[in-house]
Amino acid sequence: MAFPKIGNMAPTFTLLNQQGEKFVLKDWRGKKNVVVYFYPRALTPGCTTQACGIRDYRKKFAAADTVVVAISPDPVAKLSRFDNKYQLEFDLLSDEQHKAIEKYGVWAMKKFMGREFMGVLRTTFIVGKDGRLKHVIDKVKTKSHHEDVLQWIDTNLT
């Protein structure tokens, strides 16, 4: 499955966050840029590094008129533990049925230590205030993800 095309409307979704509250992507049209990033599993080293970077840049994203949401196939309860442990304070969305994961083309065959399996590709999508997909980062570096995303937004959307 391929990623959505840049310039098209971003595929919409409604998912529950770590508090069990609905997050609806289309509700942000005309209001804020939205960074939608997909990650494999909460409470793992790479995913924690990535999430904590976003947390630490929270004020910078707000200044760039941008909200960040993170999507994984984890259940709400696990996302709540992840948020509580690291005080992430941004929406972690549960997609156990892979609705958004598949719409965005990030459910794919992966290899790890010689084993092949289906899983989430660590990928980031930047959606403009108009609801259109502006940029895709498919080679995410967990340590600099927050900086890379903010730099792209500052250069292209502000």
C-alpha cells in the first residue's frame, strides 16, 4: 500500500486518545497544522525517544500553530501508561483495528534480526491548515524527529 499523495486531502480518521476521548482529524481544518506520526509500540526505547522529543518541543510546535498526534496499534490503557510515565501531554491515538494505519499506507512487511513480520512503519505526515497533505517523512530519525519536523514546518508553512 502506498502513502497518500502530497497535495491531496489527508485521509481523515476518528480515534481515541490516551484518555479515551475522540480525536477527529477533520476538526482541525482551518485551525492548525497537524503532524500525524505513526510509531510501532509505546514504551519501547525508540518510540520513547521520539515521543519525549515532541514533548520537549511542545511550546515550539504551539508557536508554529501546529498540533502533534501520534498513532500506534496499542490499546488506550497502554497509551495512558506511556503518557503518565513520561508526561507526554499530547494526543497518543489508539488504532487497534489499523483504520488510519492502513489509510496512510504504513502497515507493511518489516524485517528485524532476520525475521519478517507485519508492522507499523515509523512515518510522519504533515497536514496543513487546509487539510491537505503537505509533506511525508518516511526515514524518521527518532533522536532528531522533533527538530526535523519543526524545521520543515518553519521553512514551508509559517
